[in-house]
Amino acid sequence: MTHPFDPMTDEEMLITSKLIKDSYAASKKPHFLQIDRLDPPKKDMIRYLEAEKSGAPLPFIPRVLYAIFYIGERLHKALVNTTYHHVIVDQELEEGTQGPLLPEDVADMEQLAYNHPICKAEIAKLKLPSYVRVVCDPWMNGVDCVENKLLCQCYMYLADARHSESNHYSLPLKFSPVFEMLTKKFVRMDYLPSGGVGEGPLNDTLPWTKFPFVEYHPDLNGETKIRELKPLIVEQPEGPSFSVEGHKIKWQGWEFYAIPTVREGLVLYDIHFLGRSIIYRLSMSEMTVPYGDPRAPFHRKQAFDLGDCGFGTNANRLALGCDCLGVIKYFDNRRTNREGEPQFIPNTICLHEQDYGLLYKHVNFRTLKTVVARRREFVVQTIATVANYEYAINYIFDQVGEIKIQVRATGILSTMPLDEGVTVPWGTNVGPMVLASYHQHLLSFRVDPALDGHNNTVCYDDTLRMEPNTKLNPHNVGFYTKRTYVEKAGYVEQSPFTNRAPKIINEHVINKISKKPVAYKIVMPARQLMMADPSSYNAKRAQYAQQQIWVTKYRDNELYAAGEFTNQSQDDYGVGKWANGTDNVRDTDNVVWLTIGFTHIPKCEDFPVMPVEIHEVGITPFGFFEKNPALDLPQASNAFNKSEYFPEGKKEVASCCSSKPAL
């Protein structure tokens, strides 16, 4: 039996596309971009999940898919009931609304940039030798004005023709064609600046004679001596400690559903720990990458990697021994092609366990007896390649009830041409004739909390000095916490110097020990957010990136921080509208939006391939339990962990001891 949270099937996708195609005349052929399962109404799912847990008869919830497609140049969104095989609604969207990019359409743009007569003429001017080829990176156009056509900006590069994996990002060219993506019409040729401040190209002498490729591939990078590295094997001889039934996962007191999706890549539902509800729905909602190069046309470089492209659409096919170690369970994904046919993407989500050092330890200094437990984590990971960058999104669960959201950014910098001897204040020279502009990665994670129920409150505690020289504080060392409640939809300001600690609480459930409402704390270091001026399109399109924490009232289908349609958008039709300052969000069903932002000032060590940069946010119990919930863990011992001495020789080392039996 299909669970309401289960991902769409091939059959459901084909039913959806056929019903839509059959509703149009042959002259109006749908051009599909995205098809996926629609979330069931939350009130229906709550009843379903309650019945599921109690063993009661399950209420019937029909399966509904959404489809985004063009008819001619007008974008449509349809909802299709695949249970009863009928189109619920087919809406033609406002003129100028553009849909996400489909890989097949992007591939067409790449070929057009090679073969269009105007582009071929530019390439011919270079008089390239036979061992050099031209490579195109198609980009979403971004915006600097109102555009009613779907445009594609093609950035052009050179690579070594003798090897398919040559790094083309090390040699950017100075011309960039722009096409209409749907009609394939040539729009214009942008000539890229490559000089200093206030200057255009300085050296446009043709033909092109210098080819300083900076390579990353092992066949090409010039590294002749590989470091010696002996295997470090992660073994689980008795199998993993997690179980999977369908898409429901159980591990160390955790239970939740992990569902692959086309846009978000991965969604977690109905998260419980030790039988208590924590979160109804958790996902990455959006990611925008605005660039800080002020020169045209680079000022338009702003990707929305989920809304413009789809994280699941561009998901990696994960491999054993590379992306995850140990005993691995994979989930697959699928997307549509423009005909509405399923395209299977295997192994886009991996599930595995990992050791992460100590969980707790104490040595009784009087007896030298030790209690020690190691921290085991459960990881749900997906990775997507969006043109030049790779992003690994990890949801990490531990044994004391914490959820960590971890982002790892790697891949290759998106580069610009640079004349020799030139430097600029908005970028870093990362190779000969190649500039990496400053930019930001601003990700939004959507948390639909359900702490012991669906009516929750967001508050924050500031740590403040007590008034000096008072009866309560005569020695002037006291400090205390002051709690503030978020009453209306809006945001929580950063305040690192008051140790501001945002929390999600349930005001109706009081911890018997602390005498305070049960809570989960949001552990989030203060970060620099959107650098573009508020008057810019970059800022207007991603208002969520102005603050780290937002709170909005729950409404079905309000899922995406910058709105549903971000490609060439003019404004933020998401959190920027929903955080309206009027909706009541205290002690009600609300949504918390977390912005993880990092400003990337490239360094030479980031090129030609970037070591991972890691950023995390924690959602951790704070007075949710009455004591450490991990006291039931087995104590660490070498009989269990099977570590070995370094081969130089054994030394007398105290063993782990405990009053409890060790495994």
C-alpha cells in the first residue's frame, strides 16, 4: 500500500503527463519542466499519522501530483489526482513567470552557443589550435529589469581538447551570448569586462595564444607523486543499527520518513525521538548565490539552486566508498523530461552511521573509575551538482535528541576573464588570467515544528548582567536570562553579545524538573547575510536572506522561502510576504525558517577544485527531557570497538572501566 508521504512512482508521473497532454489540442503540446508529489493537507495527514500510530483504520488520502509546464511561452501549473485520474486544476500563470530549468533545455543552449553562426564567428576569431576546445556554461539570466522572455546567459571557456575532464573554468572567454530558451532566438552578445576598476577588456588581441590551464583531474593536474595513505575501513560486521521499512527509518529511538523530491532533493517528515514528536516536516527550502562583481553582465549573476534548477533534478548518483562509508542504504529519485516521461536517478540519498568521538565521559578522580560512551550519529545525505558547485546536505541525528543540519560546499569556482597584471577589489586572482568574484551562499531551511504537539511558540533568551551594587548582586558577578516571545510573524534579530538563544517551546508541556516549558534550542552562529543593497534585485528576490531566523504562520503549500517561481523573479514571494508582522504565531501552528549564510571570499587554495567548506546549525533539546536521555547507551570498550596499538609497541594505558557491564 502506498503511504501518503511516499515519493511519486513512474506510473503516477505518466498518468499526470498523459491527462495534461490529453486536455490540449495537438497544436498545444505541453513542454514539461517538473512533476512531483504534492504534500497532502496537513490536517488530513495528522489524522492519518495518529491512526497509524494507534492501529486504528487509516483515513483515505488521494494521491495528488503537481506539474509545471509551458504551453507556447506561457507557464502553467496543474494539479492532478492520480487516484481518480483527473485534472483538478490547470492554471495559466501571470505573464513573465518562468519555470525551473530542465537539463535537456540547458543542453540545447550549450549546443546553440557552439553552433549559432554569430557564436561560431566569435570562436573563429580566436584561431584556436586543435588541442583547445570551447566549452559553454549556460546560466539562468538573473534580472536587472522586467523580462517577459525566458533567457539564458551562456558563459564561454576554453579547455584542453585532449581530455574530456579538462578544467574549463581556468580560462574564461570574453564573449557571452544570450538566447531565448524556449524559442532559441539569439538576443545579444555580451562582451565581458576583464580589466581593472572602471575598465573594460584591456587585451583583446586576437588570435588567443596563451592557454594556462589549471587542472584538477588526477590525469592532468601534474601531481606525479601521490601521498601514501593506508586504508581506514569502516566495518559493521553485525550490520547497521538502523532499520528501513519503505521510506520510514528507525534508529536509536528516532523514527521519521526520508522522501526524495525533485525540487528540495530530500524532505524529512514526522520526526519523533523516544516516542515524542519533534518536527512535522524538515527540508532545505531555497539557496541563492548572489555575486558581488558590480560590472555588467556579472551584476545579474544570482542563482536560486532549488527554484531555478531543482536539487533533486541535479542530484548526484552516490557511490559506495566515496560519498558515504560503512553499511549504506540508498534511496532513488526521478524527474520528468520535457515529454512528461520519468527519468530515473539512482542512489540520490544515502543513509549511514558514523562515529563522532565522545558523547559523554566522566572520571571519578577519587577512584579513577570511568564512564564513557561514544557518540554514534545517523546521517541522511544528498548531494547535488549545480553547474560548477557541489553541495552536500546532511541531516545528522545523535543519541541525545539533537538534529544537526550540515552544509558542505565544494566543486569549482564560477570564474571570470582577467587580463594579465590586473587585480580588482571584488574578487581573487586564482590562476593566470582567471578571476573568482566574491559571492555568497544563502540557504534557507524550513522547520515545521511539532514539539509534543503542533501548537508551538518561538522565543529567545538573552543573557544579561545583573544590575551592579544591588541587594541581589552585591559582588557584581551575577547574570541572568531574559525571555522574549515572538508574538507576530516576523524575524529574530542576531545578538551574539547577549548570547541570544532562540528556542521552540511548547507552553502547554512543562518539564517537571526545570518547571519551564519543554524546548528545543536553535544553535546558530551569527553570520553575515545578504550584502547586496536592499534596493537591488538581488536583495528584493531573496528577502529571506536578510535575517537568520523567521517565524510565519503555517499554511498548506507555503514551502519555498523565496516563492515558488524564482527564475527571473522580480520579488520575494515567500517569507518576504508571509512574515507580515500581523499573523499571530505564538502558541499556534507555525513555521521556522533558518538562514545559513556564508560569504565566500575565494582564496588560491579554492582552485582548481575547492576543499569542502562546512557550516552547521543545531536543533537540540533544551529542557525537553528530565535528564540526559543517553544514559541507557552501552559503555565504550575495546572489546566492542576493536582498536589496535600503533605498531611501534604497546604502552601501559588505563582501560575504560565502568560500574556497568561493557560491551
